[in-house]
Amino acid sequence: MPTTTVELRELSDDELLDRLAEVKQDVFTLRFQIATGQAENTSLLRVARRDVARILTILREREIAAATAGAE
């Protein structure tokens, strides 16, 4: 489940959005499992949340780069 930033940067925007949806679903599932006491490894939630943040950061960087390139 954990993904490096280098691997994420190689993906296209559409692939990143797909990966974001998958990881957000993982976060939801893990939160549900923790709330019901079914989760064996609660640290996976932290990893998944960080993956969401990484993906959102990369998407935002690309958005800013596109806006800067368009302004010049």
C-alpha cells in the first residue's frame, strides 16, 4: 500500500486521481475497522493518510506549474 513519491510522480494525472480514490477508500475501510475493533494493524491508517497527502501535494504542484506556465 505505501507508495514512494518518486513512483507517484511518474504517474499521469488520471492515474493519480484513480490512486487517490483507492487510497481514500482504504482510509475509510481502515477507520471503520478500527472503530469496530477489527483492525489488526492500526498504523496502516497513518500510512494511508500520508499517501493521500502525497498524492494531493503532487496534484497541487502540477496545477501550480501549469498555471505558472500559462501566465508566462
